[in-house]
Amino acid sequence: MFLGALKLEFQGRDIVSIEDFSREEINHILDVSSSMEPLSSKGSDMLKGKILATLFFEPSTRTRLSFEAAMLKLGGSNIGLDSEIASIKKGENLADTVRTVENYADAIALRHILEGAAKLAAEFSKVPVINAGTGAEEHPTQAFIDLYTIRKEKGKIDGLKIALMGDLRYGRTVHSLAYALALFNIELYLVSPESLRMRKDVLQTIKTKIPVTEDANLETIMPQIDVLYVTRIQRERFPDAAEYAKLKGAYKIDLKTLHNAKKDMIILHPLPRIDEIEAEVDNTPQARYFQQVGNGVVVRMALLALVLGAVK
Amino acid sequence: MFLGALKLEFQGRDIVSIEDFSREEINHILDVSSSMEPLSSKGSDMLKGKILATLFFEPSTRTRLSFEAAMLKLGGSNIGLDSEIASIKKGENLADTVRTVENYADAIALRHILEGAAKLAAEFSKVPVINAGTGAEEHPTQAFIDLYTIRKEKGKIDGLKIALMGDLRYGRTVHSLAYALALFNIELYLVSPESLRMRKDVLQTIKTKIPVTEDANLETIMPQIDVLYVTRIQRERFPDAAEYAKLKGAYKIDLKTLHNAKKDMIILHPLPRIDEIEAEVDNTPQARYFQQVGNGVVVRMALLALVLGAVK
Amino acid sequence: MFLGALKLEFQGRDIVSIEDFSREEINHILDVSSSMEPLSSKGSDMLKGKILATLFFEPSTRTRLSFEAAMLKLGGSNIGLDSEIASIKKGENLADTVRTVENYADAIALRHILEGAAKLAAEFSKVPVINAGTGAEEHPTQAFIDLYTIRKEKGKIDGLKIALMGDLRYGRTVHSLAYALALFNIELYLVSPESLRMRKDVLQTIKTKIPVTEDANLETIMPQIDVLYVTRIQRERFPDAAEYAKLKGAYKIDLKTLHNAKKDMIILHPLPRIDEIEAEVDNTPQARYFQQVGNGVVVRMALLALVLGAVK
């Protein structure tokens, strides 16, 4: 029965949505990411001669630099366009842009303000398209990074109690992550203001697979949870400044919030943070968000090597 | 009689205007482009250690990415500045910028809003300057790409009937292309609104060399032509929105327009297109504009390799 | 007595302020720069696999391109963000940006509008931080370039008579340069408008070490000086346009100004210039400001190779 092994085919594949990946495929991506750790420091020629085009129609320095570093560490190189320049080019549709850029590059990493942009790009592109964040829905590479960080820090994913906190409605990283976590045997806790609760469609899907505690109280669950995943609450989501200030304050992590946390609990955050995690937390043993950034490079190395056929 | 061969000297040469090149030299550039096809997919170290500076004082993602991809595929690398940044630097003159950047790079690809900018840059620069589009007049590398695509698709250039359509007055690609085509034994048809007719100076030059049919009717010539070169008609050229809408509609290609076209006619476009070619045309056997984009890379590989002395 | 040799340790070191360097260390950096001259033209793999992140929160095309060229000539590569993009990312503090980017790169070149930014970044960064210009105070790599150019052109630094001219108050290059020159046995002449005199704190420090003539008259000192270092006088420094026009005219170099200069005197300028050196001066034997730009690459190659441990 080689069925599982036979299904794992990544070369030429698009990375559009986390929902396209099985638990087995995710585990394989995490294994390959792990094998990239030594190459991340000593370098490799695995992707020599390969070019990644980073098409960022919405700015995201962090994600772009992470993809570029991943490519360079595997011996490849980068070309790209940024939102400022792209915005000038108004008029051309995404399909034409993709059919142009596929002539210049071996893969495309696409960031776009519109949901569905990566899917559309993948349909038109001859080369693999990697979704680097689109709309409010999908950010699959960040989800792989989150999973990798959890597995690396905790040694496993199954059996953990994981809390997602902050803006669960518009924050795109939590949607991709929630879908992925639902493939593992975990217990999920959702901590957010009423108006920023997890989207109904996401919630419905994951509730059929794992136990989910909605509207959890952070102080109450703190002693039990193994992973606390914090996200930003953005000013723009609130018409009322006073309302924003009040809510923001209630979803902030500081040393006091952590007083009853497990010693080996870990705090993650997709970054950038504004002030939802106080600087005093940075030096606690629980803080892992900067390590998470570093993991971003090896996970993207793995994804690039896989879709470009450099590893199986 | 080694006369021809002796004249072909490209190392260190600037690519400022298509008018600086003889028919023999153009053919040589197309031959070298052809030899770049295999290197485009498998890569090369031909320009290892060489640096191209892309100075784009006017945005053009497509042309910049194409040059960068060409450089990378030959093992070289890129540095560059974009219009946004450059605009901040106001105050410094182009001559000083060039005398600075020549210290950082082995060649310069320059895009500028002003005619004559590439010529000026070439006069001051110790390293070869390649005109990547200046003013409304010159875009020589695009002309080489157009010629290469015609020769590759039709097997030859001599003997063809070629129509240029759209904005023949301000569109810079058609001027460079018209000059170049006049060196071959072709018949030229010009199809454009009254107000966007081919510039007088260009017309005068080419009419002394090849038969030119001005103000041709597209439907009438469609059954005879071998190449249809379409360009954008830009809104900004018209004070009157209604006038623009009317004209634009008359210079649009769709399946109906093509009903009496030759089966082996080819449609080219320098891209980006807005809506002058309908999406339904993309899957016709005539559509070649996305292949044309791909040819941009091999032609620019050839030009870079030639001026940097990596090939003869 | 290996004392001196033992002190010279550059691997992993930050380049924040010129004041952190001894005369011996500066001389060593200039020697290593000299050894980079052949590598600058023929290339090297000394930094293969290494990545420099250029974080430019204030635009400076020249400095950024110079760092990037240096990295490429040593076989390394670059990732970076520009001020336009960075400005969007408002909200994240510099410490977080640094702790993110250190995961992507082996060294960081930082340009920032605020004094102290490089120092702060160096405190948080695991990888070496190179100050690429911060606030009005420090631009240490430019100072190394200036010293290198003087030593290369004049064969030595000790014993020279050097004039600094223009905006000595706000121009950041002259502060770093003045500190560095004070470590050598030189005579310094300061030529500037009353309102743009050298900052008091800088002046006090250097006057304890070398003879300084304040408020020198350019015509009087011209026959004696070996080096004339010219800087821009920026419009923004003056509330009054008439005052600006008058002063600017008085601190301009043309052929007439140079009539009584030594034949082997050299003119330097950190560039970009506006009009404080007339174009007619460019072809005099004294003009060395474009060579100075070229020296920027070898000096930055040396600094990168040193802090990344590729040379001792």
C-alpha cells in the first residue's frame, strides 16, 4: 500500500490555500522544512539558476524579504515588483501580468488585496504560484510556519490546547491556521471581542473536526493552554476610537496576563505587532515570535524547493 | 572579403537608437538571440560577476523585470533604482548620476521620460548604456524583440506584409520598429485614427526605403497581412472622452475582426494591453503577444552578452 | 609585542560611529580596502551565500547601490526595503524590525533619519549593523571612503593641509570625517557661512588633537591646501531665499576659484552635488569626486568582508 507516498507530489504545484493540503502533506512539508535548517546557515546550490518573482500588490516587507532570503539561501535569485510601482500600472489585469511574468521566473509569490487573486493567478500561470497573502482569507505559508513552530517547540501538534486571540474575523493568518489545526487532534480556544469573532464559515468547518471553545476567557484558560497565538487588532476595524481603545486594552499580553501560564506554554504572533504584546514579554521563556520569524525562512525554503522539484 | 565580419563590433557599445544599427548588425543580434534560447531555460555563467544597473526614471515593471531576468539567466546580477526613489533625488543631473552609477555596474539600462536621455547618458558613461525606452521616440530593445518574434514565427522578415495599428504618433515602440522594418524588404500598412497618425519625420524616412500604405483600412487589408502589430490608444491623448470612446472601439481586435485573417497571420502587441485586444483572441492560433514577452528575455540576454563582450 | 595585532578584531563588529575606531584600526581598514581593488574588477566568491539587508528608512540611492555592488562583487547577495515601503509599515518599532530582519540576513546596512538609530539597531541585532547614515551626525562609511581617497591620491594622510567647506553644521559626512582626520597629523581649515559653522561639540573634540583654523578664507588658504572637501549648502537650512542665494554663491567652486590652487591639490565631494562645484571643474586635474565614488565600493567591500569574518 504505497498509496500515501504516491499522493505526495509537489513539483509544479501551486500553494493557493491551506485547504488544498492533507494532514499527510502538511507533515511532509514540515519534515522538509526541518531538513532545510542546516542549509539555512551554510547555504546551498539547490535552486541555482532558478528565479522567483515576488509580485506584491499590497505591501509586506516581512513576507517579501522572507521569500527572498529563502530563495537566496538555496542559491536562487529574485526579481519583483512592489505595490507602489504596480499601482501605477493600473489598467492591466492580473491574468496578463501573470502571463507576462511567467516568462521571467520559475515561480511566482503573489500578495494581493483581493481574495481569489492567487487562485486566478494559478489558473493562468505556467509556473507555480505561491499565495503570499490574499484578501482577508488566506495566508497559507504563514500557516505552515505557525505549524512548524508549534511542532518544533512542543515536539508535536496532536494533543495540544491552542488559543487564538485578537482579530479572528479579518486577520488572514488565523483563518489559514485554523483550517490547518483542524487536521490535528487539538483543542482550540477562541479569544476575541464580540465584533471580531471568527468568521462563521471557518468556524463551521473546523467545529466538525475538533473541539472549539468560542468566546473563551483568557485568564480562565491560561493555566491549561500550550500555545497562545496573538494577532493584531487594527484601528481601522472600528468606527469609534473609544471603542477601539477599550477593546485593544482587553486583548493585550503583559507579564501580569501571564502570571498563571504554564512554564512551557509558547506565545506566537505573525508580526508585526503594535502593542498587543508588551516589550516586557519579549524576554520571558514563553516568547517565541522572533524564532517564528526565523522559521519562516526554512519553511519557505522547503515550499520553494518542493514546488520547483529540487526535493521530493 | 571579411568586410561584414570586421564591422560587427558590439563589445562596449551603447544601444541608444535602432537607427544606429545596420541590417547586418540586426541580423547578427537576432542570431545571437536565437543561440540564447537553450541558455534561457538551463542557465549560464556567461556574465558571472557582471552587474547591470537598471535606472528607471519612469516606471516600467515589464521592461525592468525582463532585463533583470536576462541578466540572472546569464549568471549576472542586478542593482537598480525606481522612479519613486529617483524623483526624491531631484536636483542631481543625469550626467552625475551616470558618472556615479558606472562605478557600481558593468552596464546601465536606462528608462527616462525625456527623449535624448539615453544619448546623453551614453556620452558620459564609461560602461555601455542600453536605452530601455526614452521619451516618445525610442525603444530599441523592444524593436529587436519584435523583429526576433516575426523572424522566429514566420521564418523570415523579407517578403512579409506588416500592419502597424493604434497610436502611431506617441507610441514609442512603433517608431523604433518602423525604422528597423524599413531595412527589410517588407510592405508596411499603417492603421490609426487621424489624430494618431505616424510622425512625419519617421514616415518620411521609411517611405524612401519600403512601400508604405498610409491610412489603411483594417478590414480591407486583413486577408493579405502576415503580421498585425497592435498598440494601445491611451485615454490621455484625447481631450474629449466621447471622442476617445468612439476611436478606441474602432481600433479593437476581436474574433469578428479576425474572421477573414490568414490562418498563419500573427498578432503582436508590446503589452501591457488595456482592451484593444479582446480576451477571446488570446486562444486563437494567431495570438503571439505572450510568446513575444518570452522572446524579450532571450533578446535582452543577447544584447547584454554582446555589449559586455561575452559573445562576439 | 603583538599588542596592536591582537586588538584588531572586526568579525561580528558593528560599524556605528567613526569614534569607535582607533587610528590603527582605520589604517587596517584602508589597507584591506586597498586589497579589494583587484577583486572589484575581477569579482570574488569571498562572501558567497552571505546576505546583506539594506534597510533604508531615508532614501539614498547612491549609498544603497554602493553597498549592493560591494556585496555582489564579493559573491554575496542583497535584500532590502526602501523608505517608501517602510513608511507604510508605520507602527512597528525599529527594534522589532531588526529582530525580524536578522533572521533573513548576515548583516544589516541601516539608513535612518534619526540620530542613534544605528546604535539602537546594533544593540538589538544578532548580526553586524553598519551605519549607512543616521541623523545629522554620523556617516562612518563615507568617512572611511574619504580617508581612503585622500591616502590613495596623496600617498599619505599625515602632513596634509585639508579644508572642509560648505555646510559644516548639518552635513553629516563632515562630522564623521572631522573626527577621523583628528587621529592623523593634519592641519584642518574650516570654510563655511557663519550660520553653518562646525558643531561646537565636534569642534571641541578635534581642537584638542590637531590645529584647526576656523572661519578660514578660501582664497587665502587655496595656495597651501592639499585637499579641498566641498559639501552642499541646502536651501532648507535658510528661512530667507535671498540669504541662501547670496551665501551659496560665496561657497561655490569654479575655475576662477581654483586659479591659485596647487597643481596636485585634490577636490572631494560626498555627492550628490547641486551646483556648488561647476561642471567646468570636472575636467581639471584636481577633480577627484567621481573617483571617490568608485572608492566607495572597495571600502564597503572591505568593511563587509571584515565584519562578516571573510578577511582578518
